[in-house]
Amino acid sequence: MIRADWENLVNPYMIEPDLQKAVDVVIAGANKDGKMDFSKPNGMVYIGNDTRPSCEKLVNLTKEGVEAVKSATKLIGTVTTPMLSFAVNYYNFHKHSHGPDVSAEILQKAYYEFYSSWYKKFYEEVPIKKLENYSLLVDISKGVGSNWFP
């Protein structure tokens, strides 16, 4: 998951065989205004992937590139895009006591607690006829799986 305005910036990084050259291109593009100091740590980047075979290579390249510019990475494994978005949002905007070393398990628990609490609230407030002996399985991931679901 990357901001749209960064997509053109990182495209050469994905195809450049020389990692140092690729990193230099991204740094130059990201630091057009000269305000970024890449000699000291600059934030945390969450890295998740889906189930495509190419992901392992992309995850490793992304991790190397992020760490080359002195930023920290957090690998959260095979997740859907909404799960990755939730993890970043949770870390950045919700009150919690977790540091940068927060585990994927803690993020997973927060994800399920957040969405299950909203589901419970919805179910309590909206009159829905309860059906006995009825189960429903819904695949909302459009085929991209996650290891977070038990």
C-alpha cells in the first residue's frame, strides 16, 4: 500500500536490478525539497503482502529499501489491503501503549476487536430476525487471502 503520488517514484525501484541505484533514485525523488534527513531514522513502514508468488521478493526488496534510508520496518505477513490499512491507522491514530515493536498478533487482535465491536453494535441496534440453525460464510477479500483468519 503506497500513496498514489509515490507510485511513479517507486516504479523504477521495482525494475532496477542494482539495489543501490534504485534506492538513490527513490531518495532523490522523495527529497526534492531537500528537507528529509536520511542520516537518521525516519519513521516506521508496515509491510504486508497477499498470496501471490512474487510477494516474497517484493517484501524483501521493500524491506531493504526502507532500511537503506534508515527507516524501521514492521513485517505483518500475509494480509488483505484493509488489514494493512487498519494496522497503519491503528498504530498512527489510536491511543495504545505499543511501541514500534508491536507484534502482528497484537494488531490482529485489535483488528478483530474493532470490527467485531462494530458488528455487535450494528446487530444490537438494527432489528434483524434471528434465524435458528443457520450459518452464513462470506468471502469479502475478493479472493486475496490472509493468514490472520483462524
